[in-house]
Amino acid sequence: MNRTPAHLPRRSALHLFGIGGLAAVASACAGPGSGSGGDTSDEGLATDGPVEGDVSFAHWRAEDQQVFADLISAFTSEHPEVSINQEISPSNDYQTTALQRIRGGNIGDLFVAFPGAQFVDMVSAGLYADLSDTDVVGRYEADLISAGSQDGVQYGLPYQYVFNQPVSNLDVLESAGVTEAPEDWDGWLAMCEAVLAAGKVPMAWPGGEIGNAGHLFNAMVMNNAPSDDMCAKIESGEYRCTDDWFLTTLGQYAELRPYFQDNPTGTAVEPAEQMFAQGEAALLVTGSFHMAAVRQLGGEFPMGMMAPITVPADEARYEGISNATFILGVNTASDNQAAAYEFLSFLSDPANATTYANGTAQHVTVADVEYDDADLAATSEWLDRTTLLAPRFQFVDLDIRNAAEQACIDVVGGSSPDQAAEQAQRVIDQRIES
């Protein structure tokens, strides 16, 4: 991976450490074919049929609805015998109900999964057709789509590439005298002190939403843990929340208490975004996927990214956190796989992926994409940096993941690291033993 060149201008150095519930009907509404929802992964992918009929595209990104509608319009102008309906659910609903709905044949000729637990469950249920031998796979950056493979089979294609690490307001940081990203934990705390002294909130953190609060967890454990598969080993019982490395992490959460906004464990993501967009906070402690929302809220300052390095600089294995998300796949139960695959191929064309990326302010995994969006261009350097795939998505059991991440929230809320770790481990032990 590329490293930041030495002797950069101060603003450039900060940029390189970061970045400068409805169903939408595109045409006639129809569900996928009525095949069985069992393990049909051995049936292969039927791509040689006629490209016609109704296609259901199931996903959770309501904010991408219009960009997808524009792409669908372009696709159906090329294939007038096809109609495509976006079936959009809120992300929480999608996580809990999509498998049953897709398996039942109600939605999703083309569908997506969250990486980690949901993808594993959908593969186990036989929902994903095998894409390994199709032409479309070669259009992607091979090292960015591993989240869509299992046991050597490419079941899905992660479409977005995001960075689950704090987004920074470069103007606020410079006004506080911070011109370089901290290289170690002492530097991170010193940065927070400088921002606090300048009258700003160092870190706007949505600690009231465990799903968004957990993005910080990724960076806090990435260099502390004894191995990169730390969350999988917590789930297997090989590692415990009462281990020294995890207690160290919880102790560092305690050190961050003075640097969050008031009532951090009761703050949802929208107020945190607003605080950051209004220039009241130096960092939005979520990820690159919220940059577009910041712009929509009126934020006009240059943005960057930086992740807390919790160890001495010479012991840091990773600079930040990345994740390949929104795993596209064709439903094995679909009676219209040819049209669904053709639309997947259309989305995978670099020109169309460029339209999606710039229209949604999201990096993508398709090769040869050009980023015209200023924030994407400023952060594209991170695609080549030394990042760890978000470890929280190693958890397959969401109760175990929530227990580990809740320990961090509890510490910020005032619990001692020992107390929070013991409580989390009790929950995890019960899940492992059940």
C-alpha cells in the first residue's frame, strides 16, 4: 500500500489522512420469480435468456434512489422490454427482514446484503447465484471485493467502498493549530485538547445509536488487538472482553470522555451530523458515508479523514478502516435472472459506476472509475492506504457484536472498563453456550 509522501503542504497532509422506508417504483411493480427459497446455489446462473420482463431490485439506500432511478432510465432505454422496480427498506428493517422476504420470492431478482452476518446468512440460505465465471467480475478491483466471496466462490459484488473512520473539518483543526494527523494515542489526545481549548467539540459521536456508535470501535481495536481476526475470535471464545487488549481499549474510551459532545451516549446520528456541519465539532466520528449528508446540511468546509492510532507510531499496523459494502447479487429463486444479471452488468460498467459514485458521493469498487466529486477525489488516496477491513463485521452473531460494542458505550457513559467488560463477557458467554 502507498504511504503518504514526506514534506507535504500542511493542508495536503491533512487531506491525505482523510477526505477533502419507501418502495420507489421506476416502472411496473413486480416481485421476483416464484422459485423455492432453499439451497439452490448449485443451479448456476441463467444469463442466456431474453432480457425482458419485470425486475425487482431490493436494497436499503433510500438516499441513492434518484441516482438509481436515472441509471434505470438509461438501462431501460437500451432494453425497452425490461422494467425495474426499486424495493427500498430502511437499513434496520433490511437487516432483519430481507433474508425472509427475498427467500420467499416477494422481492429481489437483484438484491444486496450487508457485509458480515447478513451476507453469510444469505449465502448459507442459497440466495446468491454464483458469479465466479461471469464476465462482470473482471470489471472490479480484485482486492476490493473479497467481502462478496466465500470458500473461493464470488457470490456477490461489493459495490461501495467506504471508510468507517472519523471525518474531519480541516478548517476547525487548523484554527486549533492542528496541521497534521496524530501518529499515536498521545497525539490524538493532544489534538482533542487543542480543539477543546479553541472552543470547539473535538468529537461528535452518535453514541445513542449502537449501529453508528460502533464505527469508532473499528479504529479503536485495529491496532490494539493481537490479531486481525479479533472479533471472530471474541465470537468463538478464543478472545474475551476481559483480555488485557480489550481492557486497554475500554480504558482509552474512558480517556475520550471529555472530548465528546454533551450526552454522547444519548445522541443520534442526525444531531451529530448537524453539529459537525455547522462547524461546532472538529470530527464526525462515523465515516465517509456521511459526507454527503454533511454537504446537504450546508457544510462548506474542506473535509478530511483520520483514525485514532491507539499505539505508539512504530507499532501501528494500520492507518485506518475501510469496508466493501452493498454486496450486489442475483437471486437463485428468480425466474428472470437474465434481465437481473444484465442490469448488474450495466451497473458494473465503469461509466455507469462513475455516475453512481459522483451522484452519491460514494467510492466504488469498479475499476477505472473517475471521481469528479471534490470530496471523493480528495479521499481517493485512501483506496491505496494501509487500512483494515472493518472488524466489527467479522461478528456473525449480532447479539455478541452488540455486547462488545455496548461495553464501549457504557464506559463513555461512566462505567468502569472492568465492569463493562465483565458485563459484555457474560452476555457473550451465554450466546456461545446457547
